[in-house]
Amino acid sequence: MQMTLIKNLRNVCIIMLLFLCKTQAQQDPQYTQYMYNMNVVNPAYTTNELGMLNFGTLYRTQWENAVGAPKTLTFFAHTALSEKIEMGTSIIADDIGDGSLKENNIYVDFAYILKIDEQSNLSLGLKGGITTFETNFNGFRFPEIQDDPAFNENLNNTFPNIGLGAFYSRDKFYAGLSIPNLLTSKHLENRDGITRIGAEAIHLFGMVGYVFDVNPNLKLKPSILTKMVTGTPITADFSFNALFNNRFEAGVSYRLEDSVNAMFNISVVPALRIGYAYDYTLSNLGSFSNGSHEIFVLFDLDLWGLKKGYDKSPRFY
């Protein structure tokens, strides 16, 4: 009896978390270290480093120790094919509710660069791919009450999606706007008046950043990322990083009414950088979790032997 009660309570927690994540427009995964996988957020992101292949992976656990908390694994790659064309790809695997809801996104990005002057570029980007959406509500049964018909049937859907963006960059400044998902595909259908969790909402991202060269060994890198979704409050990340000797970077950020965050990363060798971030939750979810953790590993491959790593990219400056 006690085990059944515990299992039912766990299922209730997972269901509440599923509704929370969807009704608060959290379909698009959240990143604290967004500046290190920028092409996932904006397909127009460019590095202006011909011959360099940048790729990496990022893993995030949201609201650690909360029952059914979201977990996101991201792979991304980006390279410049010419002075005017850059391309990238990304794979995002999102798991909410310990397998109860899985969403996978596979995208290819294309960016075309318009040269404004000797120091400034404006790039326009297009993102295309597919999204797979799968639910597993097996075991979500409550003998004491009538079964919820919204959870009686598992779903397995695949649908296309496209996105677009614009990205402006110059020597020490960048700014961009993007909509990674333009199609409002319904993940969970409305049948017989029953709404199943939610539908994909359009997310509008805005980003801006600048680099201050304090001295040859110290650079300060403030940046802002905003996310706007119809019917929900604006989300904004205010970040401030310091880069020492072009090798070690540490910073803090504040996510509006959600969390305060600390992050650091280090260039182990010129072609390899690893980083970690911790989010301390300020919302009510902080009472049920130990914050969020995020780690990434980045590789820079000089395919043509022209460079010694990213020194001028808006991500790495």
C-alpha cells in the first residue's frame, strides 16, 4: 500500500512538472552558457573563421533532484565554407519526466554573410529540420480515482520545422534576433475537448554582447539573451564574464525572476575547452531541487592549418 502511494505521488509530481514545463513555454531547452552554442539559438550565427570546424556537446540537468526534472543533451557543429557562407548542425535531445516525454530536434543551419564595411558583417540565417515527440504514460494509473483520459494513449509524432535569424557582428560587438521554430506544430492533440499538455509555441530570441579589452591579459564580456513567447513573461539572462590570458573564463549571470548562476571554463589545449555552470533557483521550484547543472566540451579543428584557435569570434573573443 505504501509503495503504491509513493508511486502515485511520484506520478502526480511528474504530471505537474510536464504541465509546468509546457504551460510556461519551456519547449525550447534553456541554456546558461548559451554563448558557447550560439548556432543552436540563432541560425545566422557566424564565426568568420574560414577553415575552422567548431563542434561540441552540452549536457544540462534542470532542477536537480526534483522528480522527473528535465534533462537536455545537445550536440552542435559549425564551420565557414567560404567568406560568405557558413553552415552548422545541431541535435537536441530533451527528456522530461524520466522518459514520460521525449523530444528530439535535428537541424541544419545555413547563414549568408553580407559585408557592411571592413569591420562589420550582417548575416541572415535559415534553420531546417525535424522534431520527434514521444510520450510514455504507461503506469500512470490511479485506482482511487477515474483514469485521466489525457494520459490513456501514448503518442509518437514526427514533424518538420524551420527557423530563421539575423546576426550582426563587428570587432568587439554582436547582436542578433532569431526564431528557431517558426511552425506552431501541435505536439499533443485536442480530442473530445481534452487538451494534452500543449503545443509548440513560437520563441523570439534577442541577443547582444560586447568585449572590453582591459589589458592584453584581461577581457570583460557582458551579454544579454532575451526570450519572448506570446502569453508568458519575458525571460532575460544578464551575463558578465571575464577572460584571463585567453585561457580561463569565469562569470556570473542572472535569469529574470528565476535564478542566479555561476559559470567557468578553461582552454585545456588550444583545440579543447571545457566548462561548467551552476544555477541557483530563486523561484518556488528551489524548495524542491538543488539547482541546475550544465557542462560542455568544445573542440576547434583547424581544417586548413590557417589559424591557432578562435580569437576573434563573438563567442571567444
